[in-house]
Amino acid sequence: MKQTAMDSDVLFLPHEIIRNILKRLPVESLIRFQCVCKDWKNLMQIPSFIADHLQQSTHQNPSLLLECKGMDIPLCWRFILFDCELRVRGVQNLPWNNPLRNASIVGSCNGLLCLEIHQFNQPLHSLSFSLWNPKTRAVRHVPRTITDISFLNYCTTGFGFSPIVNDYRIVRTFALFYDVVTQVEVFSLNRGTWKAIDIGNLKGVILKSETVTANGAIFWSGVKLVGEKEGEDNIDFQEDEDYIEEAGDKVDVIVSFDIAKEVFSVIPRPDLDYDAGVKLTVYENKLALLCDTWEDDDEIPHVIDLWVLYEGTSCASGQTWSWTKRYTSSPLLCLLVPTTIWRNEIVYKPISEEDDDKGRRNVLYMRNLATNEVKRSVIPYRNYILPINNYVESLVSVGNNYIEES
């Protein structure tokens, strides 16, 4: 590399080379390097540099974020990171230090976690939300929703990002009768407030709590209630409780929420000719389904099919879509449950913890989609592990403290 000498004979590196080096470093190092000079500190708050660092981190250093449950878990082991080197470490500096508080991960997106926090033995309506970047240690507590949920039966929450509006949003759905969605609120990180929106295509839909985000949309699995007479699904499900109870058919669907347009769409599931457990995931930044097929006899190995949703004009706004089966695993030799896709691998958990001479332990299996190679990793902490999230470290802010690039 050619070096340029200044008048003072101090070696000088061009700005672009410095930027190219810094974007490859871990967040912990970048935080320390903000003390080097004002230019470096400002650089790490410029949106284009944050985006470049995120892209680099996404491809080079993706991790799995495991959430552990148990009253006796030390706070430093509530969340566990499982990295590309198959190393396990606890997430430090949690955004609360009260052992009577509990947190669940709603979603992980670009290094930000949306947490649902509540007090033990407190009613549902006492919960709150926080946005947290574990690497920068920044946290933003989200105001409570407008809706009084003390009288509601069921709620679901999704979290995601839209590059179109450059905004992170939390979507909260509320249900009154038989878990059918009756109200929706959206929190915008840019606005800093909640607002109620029309439920639109969610009329007569029951949502499951699990969500994933991909390509500017949040997705749920759901059930669409359909009346016995053709066209009767236009009934006002918000008010007619008797009709909900007597609805003729229930159709499995996928529900998408376009974050930029704040519009819901109902998407048919792939036409499966077999019974299957279905897990939402993301593959190549597209919504995907891991379909776990099985036989009544548990001794017969089961297989996993991977279905990917391809967009036409705009999947998120519900115009066109198509499902394609991209992969079928070879038979599994033990009872495993698919949890997510990570680094082109399907991640599985056993039906129950495995035993060794030291007692029970958590184990993850990973099957490579290209080679079918299977790896097995032991998670040293022994408490129960909840759903697993993909995670990548980033400099993404939980506020609007960005600096304009000169």
C-alpha cells in the first residue's frame, strides 16, 4: 500500500481506507476507538457507515441468540449468544437489574432487540416494551400502548424494519372474542409514539404469537375464519360473537404486515399434501416455512421441507406471491424440532434435553442445506431454552442521534 507523508513526516492513511478498516471491527472496539479523535466518533454515528458496518457484520459475524427461562438463572445468563465459532457466552449489561422482572424477546432486527418486560405475578396489562442494542448498551423504553388491554383475551407483538421509510416499528394486535383480532396499534421509533390503525384484511383472523421479519414486512402464522355460506367471511367479526363461535371453516394462512405502508395482507399457505408442523423462518431474506413431516409411529424418521415465498409485484402488500419447495432433508434419526435457519443451516432442538453423566443439558443440531452435513453442539447452561433468534451485532441506534455526512 502506498503511504502518503504529510509535511510533519507523520504517516497518513486516506479517509476511505480508515473507514474500510473500521467497518470490519467489532462494536466493542469501535466504541473504544471513539476516544481516538472527534472524526472517528462522528464517523460511527453517520448512517452510511452504520449501514456498511451492519452489512459487513451480517455476512461475517452472524450469531444465534438463545433465551433461557428459570427462576434460578443469573441475569448474565438470561440471554446467550452462540457465535460462528460455536462459542457460547452470556449477554452482559441487561437493561434492567431487578430479579423480579422478566423479559421475553419479541424480535431481533439489525442488532436491535425488542423486549417485552413484565413483573412476576403481575397482570398482563402491566407489561411494557423496550428497544435494546446489547452491544452499544443503549436502551429505549417504549411508552405503553393506547389501548387498555386489561379486558382483552389475547395479544400478539411483532417487530421489524423497513428500509423504505428507514424506521423500526412494533406492531401490537389485540383480540377480544375467541382470539380474533379486533384492534391494532403501531409504534414508530422515528415518531416515538403509538397510533391505532385499521385492521383491514385481519377481519376474522386469529394470529399466533410467533413472528419473523423479512424484506420490510412482519409475518405471523394465523387462522382465517370463514362462514358456512359463500362470501360470508365479510361478517363484522368485531361485534358478532355468536358468528365467530359458529364459523364454518378455519383456513391456515400467513399474515404479513407491510411496515412502510402499514397494511396487512393474508397469504395462503403452500398446498401441502401431508400433515406437518410449520415453523416460520427467513431464507435469503425471504419468508420461509420449515415443514416438519412425521408419522404416527415415532420410530419412523421424519423429514423437513423448506418452502420459500417468492414475491411478484409486492408480497408485503398482498398483490402476488408463490411458494417454492427449495429443500427436503434426509430422514432424521432422532426426534428433532426445527427452530430457524442460520448461515445456510437448519437449526434443530431435540424434543427433550439430552442426558449425560452430569445430568440434563441443552443440545443444538445444525444441518447444512448444501451438504446435508450435521453438527451437534452442547449448550453448557442447563435451563430451558425458548425460541431461538438470529442476531447480528451493530451500531444501530435506538434513538435519532445520527450525524449528517459531510
